[in-house]
Amino acid sequence: MAMWEGARENSESKEFAGVVKRYKKMLSEEQMGFFDVSDFEHIVDHYIEKNQLTNALQACEIAISQHPHSLIVKIKKAQVLIGQLKTDKALSLLKMLAEIESTNPELLLMLGNCYSIQGEDTKAYDCFRKAEKFSFEDRDELLYNIGAGYVQNADYRKATYFLEKAYAENPKNDSVLYDLAFCYDKLGEDQKSIQIYNEYLDIDPFAESAWYNLGIIYTRLEEYDKAIEAYDYALAIDENYASALFNKANTLSTVERHEEALIYYFDYLRFDKNSSDARVYIAECYFQLEEYTKSYHYYKQAIQLDSNNADGWYGAGVVLMVEENLSESLIFLKKAIKLDDSCADFWNAFGKVNAALDHYEDALIAFRKSVEIEESNADFWIALADFFYHYDQTDLAIQTLFRAESAVSENVQLLYKLTGYLAENSNLQLAKIYLNKALTMNFSLHNEMFLDFPSLQSKPWIKKLIEKFQ
């Protein structure tokens, strides 16, 4: 049976190829020949597929001259006009046809698309709903086409409405599954998206883009092992899938598998040799591996490829800071801030270098700027408080962390810091309260407090509280 259907399709293909050939010969010889409506449908589709819309429109005009009462050829003409973005002409024709065939779903679909292109969303939506109402055959395809239009316009909420209906009509329609999963992803409905992508992959397990999209979702959910597995499937299908290489490298780096990440970053450079961003990520991996010479080398490469890469300047500045080349570090960090003065990390690092160079005012401005930009980040508040403490301004350090409490959701490092400052400032009663809160929240981190405040380790009241929690 399958062989017979294949033979029939091949026969039809040859027949239509002959029709197109005969039509072209007619035009070249400037002799009018007769074609039936189905022949003209195929001729117009042939030109549409080749994006030869002027030729397609000419075929429509000839078809209308031979079949002036055919609705099909007029709808084809409207389709071509929409393709040429001649929406006013298409709309005029479709409105006229809709007066004759007010319940034709294909016509209503095109009318809706026309309104959508012109930005008349309410009219478009009304037409789509009517098309849905009067659709009885191939409903899933019609609903899919409506949904796909909304996907193209990035209206994922409306797209989902129609795609869910198409899915209900035919849960095995792979086009519906892919676009529906994509919409759920865009709407942040991750679990639904994963479910639909998996249904799609049951039908087409070799769809590398679906595996890739799954990897992105799993990464967002911080399910990194599943994300890496999804990228692996995408790369098994297409070893040259550059985006999958890049994302897998990013995920490996996130889970601190930096040596493996480097392999995939370097592989990615085969496809994007001049990628400044990839070199920044390579440099970050080397930095985490404490290979500072290599890290600095790749940060410099990133800057050479793109002098406006703020992360490259910042990264190089941090490497120089770690290596205590503070004066040069300051130059790089200043450039990073000049390129992007809205990054709290840049200001925080700039503050640390200025503080190390004893540039009090510049350091204070920088630390305050980092807190102002990202006030919910406890690390920036602690850096500002430590700065005050370093200059024997313990009262200001305490006030800083009191302010931080209202800006940062409960943070145990902040509580241990406050305990230390309060204790050293002889405010023992309050220090006990904060130590009690910190030990309740995370007992195991109390030893970090002794790294900052070693003298507290021998205090009897601290020993007693810690023993109580042990």
C-alpha cells in the first residue's frame, strides 16, 4: 500500500512538473493555453515556493481571466498579495470574497492575517475565532496556522491559546508540539514546556533544536546534569551545532567543571573565530583554575577583538588585582566602568583596588555605588562595612549592616559579620542576639566568623552559645 501511494505521489509530481513546463512554454511563445483550476493552483504554488511572487501574481491574473468565478484562484491571489505585503489590495479582495463565502475558514484565516499585519489585532482575533468556528476538516492545521502567526508576532499568550486547541485536536502534530513547547518556554511555564518537548521528541528524536531548547530550560531550572545531557543529544545529532557547544561549555563552567568547559569553548571558536565573548568565558575558566597568566592572556585577546567588551576589561583588571598589580588594575577597571557604569561588580572591584591603594574617597564612592545599583546583594554591603572597619570606623560598619538587613533577605554571612562588629564594639547584648540568629540559620558557617575576628574564639559567652547549638 505504501509503495502504491509513493508511486502515485511520484506520478502526480511528474504530472504537475509537466503542467508548469507547459505554462512556461505558453508564456515564452505568447500563446494562450487553457489550464484548469487545480493546474493553476499548482503553478501559483510553484512560484510561491521559489519566492517568485511577481510570477505567481501573473499566474493568478491569468487564472482569474480563465476562471472568473473561481473562489480558489482569488484566494490564491490574496495569498500572493499578502506575501508581497500589499495588504490594502489583499484586504479589499478578501472582504469582497468574505461577503460571498462568510464561513470559509481559509478565507477568514487570511483575512485575520491581513488585519494582523496592519496592526488591527481585535479584527484579526475576531476573524481567527470565526475561522475556528467554521473549521471542520484539518482543524489542527488551521488552529496551528493561527497560533504560528501569533508566534511570529511574539504574542505567545494568544499563540498558546490556539496551539493548545490544535494540540487537543491532534496531539501527534509535530509542528503544533514544537511551537507549543516554544511558547510555554517563552511564557516561563517550564514544566509544561519540558513535557511537550518530550512528546515532540518521541515523534522526532533527531530534532537537535528541540534537545537544545530543552537544555536551555533545564539550565534555567538549575538542573545542570539534565541540561548537559540535552546538549549532548543535540551535539550527537549535529556535532557542528555551535550554539549547543557554547551553551554546554557555559553549563559545565557553572558547575565548576572548568577544564571540560574549556574543551567546548575552544571547539566553539572553530565556528566563531573572532568571538570576544567566548574568550572572556575562556579567561574566566582559567581564572577559576588559578591559571592567571592564561586568564589574563584571553582577557587581553577579548579586548583586542572588541575594545568595547566591558567584561574583558573588568576580568583583566581582577586578574591584575589578584596578582597585586594594583595601579594597572585600576586602569582596566576604570575602562570597564566607563563602558558600563551600571554593573555593581565593576564598582565593587574598583572599590577594593582603591581601598588597597589607600584612596579613601574613591573607594568609598565605588563601594556605595555598588550597593546603590544592587542593594539586595549582601556581598556588596559586607564589602562596604569591611571598608569602614578597616579604617577603624566600626560604628559606620555596624550602621551599614543594619541598613543591609532591610535590603537583603536573611543572609547568614551578614549576621556573623554583625556579631563580630558588635562584639568588638563592646555591644555584647546585641552581639549575642545576632549570633543566636546566625547559629539558628546556619551553624556550620560559624567558623568563618573566627577567620575575620580570631579574638572572639576565646570568648566564654561565644563558646557557651556554640556549645548550646552543638
